[in-house]
Amino acid sequence: VWLESSGISVTAFQPCLPAKMSAPRSFVLTGAVLLSCGALFSAFVPAALTRTSAPASSSNLPTAAMSAAALVAPTAAHAAGEGSVWIPALSAVGAGFAIGLAAIGSGVGQGIASGRCIDGISRQPEVADDLRGVLLLSLAFMESLTIYGLVIALVLLFANPLIK
């Protein structure tokens, strides 16, 4: 009622799809996300065994090999000897994960914040200065977290405390 009396067209706020299609689309997308999360979860967390007396099958071999590698890797990383390359190699992998995850998280957060700021400015142009100030402050905080990831990566690469 308020929208029609103020002269704003109600059809501008209509969704792209009809309302009767939004529920099935939501169910399909929710099911797809749940299936993909289930597949990802089952790839990293082994399911409980239902048979206890059955011999180990060949399908359990990759899981057993990965479990053995996960148990042996820390032992090999702390192995004594000057020729050990495990600590620098694992540190390089850790540095890659540190800077990669920090950059991805910060990039996604900055994109979402910038988009919301643009939406707010387009709705209320009179508060553009306030929104811009808050946006720049929040972007600086997000970028500082990325710089922390970079510092951790550089420490792991060049000033590693694990190497004697």
C-alpha cells in the first residue's frame, strides 16, 4: 500500500522466477549442497564399520595407506639427521595453505562487504559518506588478517622455528 501511494512500481520488486518455482529450486539446491557435503565428509571421515569379523578388503587399502601416512609423517618430520627434508617441505606446504586460505577468506569478505556497501549507497545516497568510511575501515581490518597470513607464511619459509 505504501509503495503504490509513493509512486514506486510494485513490479520492480518481483523476483526473477515465479513464486511457485522458488520452493522447488530451493529444495533442489539444498539437496545438491547436502549431497556434495556428504560426499566431501565421507571422503575425509571413514564410516563406522558394520562387520567386525570380515577380512580387510581391497577397498579399505587406500584408507589404510592414508592413515599410515598420516601417522608416519610427523615421525618422519621430526627424524634426526641433517639430510631430512621433511620439515622444510611441510613448512612450504603450510605456508602455501596459510597465504592461500587468508587470501581466499579476505577476498570473499571484501567482495561481500563492498557489494553490500554499493547496495546501501544505491538505496540511500545521502548516507554514502558514512557507509564509505565504515567500508574502508572494515576493508582495512580484513586486509590486516591477510597480512597476518602472509607473515605466518614468511616465518614458515624463512625463519622456521622447527629447524634447528
